[in-house]
Amino acid sequence: MTTLQRIQPEKGCFFPPFKVDFTRSIPIHRQLYDWYQAAVADGRLRPGQRVPSTRSLAAELGVSRAPVLAAFEQLLAEGYFEAIIGAGTRISDTIPEMPAAPVADRSRSRPAKAGARSGSKFAAGLTAGNGPWWNNEGIFRANLPALDHFPARTWASLLSRHASRTTNSMMAYGDVMGHLPLREAIARYLGAARAVCCKASQIMIVSGSQHGLQITARALLDAGDQVWMEEPGYPGAHAAFAMAGARMAPVPVDQAGMKIEHGVAHFPEARLAYVTPSHHYPLGTGMSAARRMQLLSWAARRGAWIVEDDYDSEYRFGAHPMPALQGLDTDERVIYLGTFSKVMFPGIRLGYIIIPEDLIPSFRAVREATDIFAPPLAQAALADFIAEGHFSRHLRKMRTLYMRRRAALAEAMHRRVGDSFRIIGIDAGMHLTGFLPEQADDVHIANRAGAMGVSAIPLSTCYLAESSPGLILGYGNASETQIERGTALLAGVIEAAGGSR
Ligand SMILES: Cc1ncc(COP(=O)(O)O)c(C=O)c1O
């Protein structure tokens, strides 16, 4: 098969950003030829890409067809274009006298551009997305649910139900707070399953909880405001609060959750506390009732806000349900964040913020200044997915599956690595975290494991101050066979790095 046959002609074609210069002595056909020749040579136009018909291009340029025909004939004769019967004219894949490298590669050989070209120091300090542990294909990639167990056909039929009845309200600007039927479905679900107390009017639909964190930080904080962060804690939250210019105050976490007394003693000026009380990220513990009451009463006394990130607590395996902190809050100090990344799939990019009523105007103002509102199609399909019972059925099935995977992972790590992987919380969620011996270098171990197709997040990347080594292993998307293979590889890496007994 020739390359020519392999390249599929693209269906769409675009008019070039080219304007005939009638003041120049260069003939029109030559100007057009030069433009296309340069665009093909520097990679702006790619092999297989269609070009407009001579008739439509002539009309667009406001010239007669003759010069366009002349330019095209020359480009065809020299092999820049090729004519495909029944499919118009397209850029040839056998381009004469041009380097074969794509644009990005060739830009390296261009002369250096004058002047400073660096991004902000702030952006350089953001490390999210670095490291082999973000490889979606790696075993134990954290934050991924069991993708192949998702009822994809049901979801596709709900999407197509709404896509095929696209109305003006689906296509025009939507409600800043989100699609009302979805907000109503979420309010009903959270009241029943998470003891959250809210009205649909308090719910803002966002693009996942990372977006919710951004909006919350902007709506509540001014640059320089101090924020209590769990230590260790969620790097996504570190980044979101840093984007708002907050001063991060690391408050240690133990088996009972954030040590409120430490926060009060060391960081008394804080305006906000970020917590994951139902399933601490990354350690996996739950916040005790006593700490919850301490936190709520601190916030009420101080006039501070609490951001509760309830990212995966639908999956609890222990005997004790862990209701949301928001439901205990009588002073409306808690801003509750939820996401569909774990209970559906991350690509859906839908989450929500539950906002105390008097703060809604601030949140709306920030939202209007960012992305205005979330795309309605997936929201409408999700509202039906919840209302028609698919969501609760999926949750029940996944709870059983994750319980099995969790037990398999804990057992395999214990068998292969022993006490050198000391697991803390075990009752909930889709990831499992264990401490490594003090001398272990978890970043080195995670890098080595990454090279073998195992995505283990180094625990030390979750600390703002002094860190302890460990690994965060996601089991949501890991089959039991993968768990066996992944733990065998990981045990070898840990041992080789001197991190096991
Ligand atoms: C603590 C925590 N919050 C939130 C999220 C979810 O983020 P998103 O909804 O942006 O996908 C995660 C994902 O792993 C998380 O670990």
C-alpha cells in the first residue's frame, strides 16, 4: 500500500488567510502560488489536507478563476498538490524539496528569537503532570475508576437522546450555576447518600473538582490570605490555592485527621481550611467526630471558611459510614466540593460546588469571569443517568469490585513487601497509600517503577514541608491480574532501591 492510499483525505477544507495585494507588480497567480508553496513547506498545511475548489477560492478572494487555476496547475505540476478523483484537491504527501520533519521539529533549526521568552516563575513552580506516575496506561495509576466496567452503551444512548433533540437552550449561553435537572438530581443524591443538606439553587456545576477548587479559592481569598492545608495533602489543592496567591500553612494530619490545635497554635490568621474529612488524600484516614467539631467551631469563631473535598467517599468498605462535614455545619461555613471523576469517569469533567447561600453572588461573579458555564450536553445526559437509576446501580457494582481489588492489593503488597509498606487508611476510596522506610527515596522508586509500566505516586510529592517517603497506589482501574504483576514489579524495584527489609 502506498503512502498516498494510507492518507485519508480530510473532509473539511478552509479558505487560506491570504489576501491578494493588488498594489504589487507580482501577478495574482504567483502570489497565490507563493503562499501555498510556503505554507506546505513550513508545515502549516499538512499532507492529505484538502484545499478549496478553484471556483470557491476565486469567489472568496474576489478575483476571476483564471489566476487561481494557473496557481493550482503549477502547484499540481510541481507535486505540492494532488487531485483525487471525486475528492477534490489536497496537499500531496510527496512534497518536493522540503525537509520531512514536522513543524515542531523544524522550529528548532530556526534562528533564535530576540528578547526574553520564558513563562511566569509561578508556572515554572507548578509541578503537576510531571512524572511517569501520571501515565494512564500504567498499573496503579491513581484517580482512575474501572473504565472498562462503566456502562458505556447506556451512557452513549443518553448522550444521543439529548444530542438528537438539540434545542436553542442547549446551544445558547446556559445558566452559570448549571443545568437545573442535574442540580436537582445531585441535591437528592447527596441528601440521601452523604447527609449533605442543600437546595439545588446552592449547587454550581463545574468542570471537575480542580475547577471547583479554582473558583472557590478565587471567590473566597485575596492574595496573601493564609490557608490551612492538610500535611500531607492533595497537590491539586496546593496548586489551586497557590493560583489565588494564598499563603499555604501545612497542618499535620494523624489517624484522626487534621490536627486543629496545631493550626490554631501555629497559623492563627488563617481564612480558610482545606480538608478531605471522609477519606483523607493521600493517607486514606477519616476525620474523627471530635476533630470535625473542633474544626467547625474554629471556623465559626474565626469567621473562616472550610473547603470540604469529598472526592471519593461514595466507596466506603468499613463498617462505619462517614457522613459529610457539610451536614453538621450549622453556621454555613462549609463549601462542599464533589466530582464525577471517580463515580463516573474523569473524562466527563463534571463536578459541583455546594455554596452557602450568602456566598453565591461571589461564586457567580468568579464563574462568569472564567468559563461562564459548563457545556450542557453531558449535564443533561448525567441528570438522566442519575434519575433513571443507572448511577446508583453502577455505584453498587463498583463498590463490590473495588472492595475486592483493594483487598487483593493490600494482601499482595503485604505478601511481597511486608512491613516496608505500612498502609494507613484502608476503609474507603480507590487508592491505597503506604509509608516506605525512612531512608527510601520514593521519587526514585516511582521513576523506576514508571519505566516498567507501574504508576505509583511518590508520597513525598504531597508535602509542603518536611516529607516522609511512601507510595500511592490506585487500584480502581487495576484488574486482579494486573495487581499481581504490578506488585511483583514494584516489590523488585523497592528491594533494589534498598527500600525493603
Ligand atoms: C483529593 C482529590 N480531590 C479531587 C480530585 C478529583 O479531581 P477532578 O474532579 O478535577 O478530576 C482528586 C482526584 O484524584 C483528588 O484526589
